[in-house]
Amino acid sequence: MAIMTAAFGFAIQYALGGQGITLPAWPLNGVILTLLALATTALGLSFRNRPPVQWLGGIPLGLSLILSLAVLSFIGGMVPQGAEGNPAAVRLGLYSIFSSWPFALTVALFLVNLGLSLVWKTVPFSPKNLQFILFHAGFWIALACGIFGSSDLQRLIVPVYEGRSTSRGLVSGGGREVRDLPFSVKLHDFSIEEYPPQLMFYDPESDRFIMAGTQAVTEVRKGTTISWKGTRVEVTEFMDSAMPGPDGIPITAPPSAGIPYAKVRITGSGEQPDTWLSTGGPGMRPYVAGIESQILIMVPGSPKSYRSAVTIQAEGGRSLEAALEVNKPVNFEGWKIYQMGYDEESGRFSTLSLIEAIRDPWLPGVYLGFFMILAGNTLFFWNGIKRSGVEA
């Protein structure tokens, strides 16, 4: 039956030219889910002893549906979703498997199968069935909320410049589609903390860094040395934030305006007078040193962390001042707001911050299902411990 369901779904998908199923948003998705739950309950209670219904809620069908979902999910993980490729694969929905008809029909049938078994264990209620009820009800709730709530998920990318505010965001993965937010974000300051720069040799002929030969260091500081083919480089001075002076010699500057500079002494086969190196930046060219056919450069350190100091203002007047960081969301009016990115070409001088705003109203239902599954597993192990204690 699971294979027939998936095959029927692929046939519908192919007949529709690859057009998948689009789930409705709230409240229609909530109505459909409620009707599905009520119909499953009525079917289980009214026709419990009918062989077709017993088969529909049976373990063999459930296991085959789980296997079918695993295969479809495997396809979704192996085939690039949202891409274009073989026309037949596109028409079958392999590039959009999680919104395809075979996936939707298999999930719907699995919810019916799981729901029937849950009804039969719940009515009439018996305490010995509590572990089964918690686990399967949690599974049903988590799966149903995750699938039916996907149409209400909003994921927006909000670009905002320092000193400005915006209440609009780009739909993630939606091209240039723009949506209004129920709040505005004002960016006061964007800052980046970088790892120390690295000294490396660059080969213009092969257009690559010579990593192994230079033994690139993780920190440039006074006294740092590197060697390559008889050439020795020693850092005699280091300034983590400076800018060129009138005579070209770097002078100390605030972090918001300066870039790293290092004075190096080159001895050995490529010996030359002491020279300054710099990473370069907006309006400031990098300082490099030519050593025979190679170029000695100082590469900017990669970002260690970056954050945005913002004020989030709701339409109703509520406001929140926050420092947004990656993987440290701020909750505001039902939205999770993250630090996402910045203008990477400008690096530490970026005045643009990319903020991600996510709203998933069905997520509490998914969490509820997971907690019920956890409670069911805990009860299972607890009962096992008690039984082993009695047997001992």
C-alpha cells in the first residue's frame, strides 16, 4: 500500500507537469488538520472491528509507510532541492520532493495509520497504555504541526545600514519578493571582531598561496617569523590598527578607520631593506613585498564574531534594544531575529548588516510533540527499571 501510494503520487505529479502541492495557510490548514483528526477518530471508533480499518491502522502498514518516507527523504537529501536538471526528474518532483504529491500522500496516510492506532490505545483508557499514548501522540503532533505549519513559516532577510531603519525584508529563497514586517529595525552600530592576520607567500604565476612552504601562522605579532626556500621573514613591528601617515609610514588609528600593519625584516636569499606590509582596506591599498618570483602579503584575519546594535520597534509602540549575534536570536512579537551576515567585500568596515527574521507559529506544537515523545521514552525506561527490580 505504501508503494502504491507513492507511485500514485508520482503519477499525479507527472500528469501535472511537475507541479507539486501547496498547503494552505492559517486558518485553512488548521481546519484541514482538525477535520483529519476528527475523521480518523470517528473511523477508529465506529469501524474498529472492520478488517480494512484494522489493516489501515496496523503495524505492517505503518512500518512500510515509515520506510517509504525514509526513501523519499533520502531522495530529498541527495538530490539538490530547488535546482533544475533532467526534465523527467523535474516532472516527477525529485527536485522538490518535500512539496511533491508522493510525499504529501504518504504523510497523510501515515497520519491516519498513526492516528488509528492511537485511538484504539486511548479508548478505553488504561494506565498501562500511557507510554504508548505519549510516544505516538507526540509523534503525531510533531509531524502534523511540522508539515501543516510549513505554509505559515516566514523567513525574511532584512538588510539595514548604520543609522537607518527598515520594516521590509526579502523572502529567503524567494528571489526579489519583498514583504512588510510588523516592526522596524534600526541599526545603530555594526562591529566585527577578527582573528589576527596571517603572513603568506603568493605565487602570481600559479595564482595560489604557498601554504605548506610558508607555514602560515595564526597570529602576526612582533617577533613572528616564517621561512621559505632560504628566505627568512621576521616581524619587527606590528600595529593592529593604523593608517598611512604623510610620509607613507603608518600611524596609529582607531579600529573604525585603521587596518593592521606589520614591519618585516627579510633576510637570506631574498634579503632587502625593512618594509611595511598591510592587509589593505576601503580606500587603502595593501602593502606587499616582492621576494624573487613570489609576493609576501599579509592576509586579513577571518571574522571571529560580528554583532549589530539595534532598536526593534513594533507597530504598537513596544520597542527593544538588543545586540544581535549569530546563533543568539532575540525574541520579539512572535519573531526570532538573528544576525545573519554583512557586506563581506567591505569586511570590518561594513556599514550594512543582514538580519534574519523568522516566524513559525506552529513551532510550539512541534516542541510539544517532542516533549511528549521524551516523556514516553522516559516512562518506558522507568517501567523497565521497575520490572528488572521486581525480577531481581
